[in-house]
Amino acid sequence: MKELKITPIKDGTVIDHITPGRALLVLRVLHLPESSSSVVSILMNVMGKKGRKDIVKVENRELDPKELDKIALIAPKATINIIRDYEVVKKHTVEIPDEVVGITRCSNPTCISNAREPVESRFHVISKDPPRIRCYYCEREPEDIAEGII
């Protein structure tokens, strides 16, 4: 039987332990592949030691802190592996911050953060597992956090 394998990447980022079925959301919030010419590999519903998971590999790109916060909101148990010269040089689990600023929109269309005012969106994290946030301005709690991520 023939088997297709995903080859290791020389340099870049591997996002592992993504909640099954959420890899495409990770791509959307990272604006991949349209924001980059990097090779992107996706594995979905892969069996791991602790059960099913998704994995995203992005060659020649390391993620910035805002991108890590976005991933934390949609895949709070994800791990980030920084790869250099085919070796993992840094590995850590994403962490939801206590406050989320400028990375998601409020679901309330009349919220001041959605008006033409120079106000950046701001949310208090009210639960990290499962992720729940509340708007600092209008106190609305979005039902689907991933839907509002910018």
C-alpha cells in the first residue's frame, strides 16, 4: 500500500495539537496562504498519543504574538514549535491572555468599537477553558469567538 508522508520543514512553525476540525480556522485567522508565499501543510484528524488532532506546518515563517493570541482563542491547547535547520529550537503551548485587544471584533453592531471612532476592540477574558470573552465597552459576549477574529 502506498502512503503519502508530509516531509519535515527546514525552517518555520509547526502548530500542533489543534482541536480536531479547527485547522482551517487557524489558516483563516493567520490569513494563509494568501498573505504568504510559504508552503503550508495541513493534517486533519490525525491520531496522536492523546487522541485526534489537527496540525498546520508553515515553512519560512514564525508567528508574532498577536497571531499566537488568535490561535489561543480558537485552539487553546495548541503547541507552537519553532523549527530551524530541521530541528525544534523552541516549543511552547499557546496561552490566552487576560485581555484581548485589537484581534477580534465585537458581535454588537452598535458597540463603540465597531463605529468609526478611533477605538480599538478590547475584551476581558472571562474563561480560558473553554475560551469566553466579554466586550470591555458594551459587555456583550460573542457566541463564536472565531467568527470575529480579524
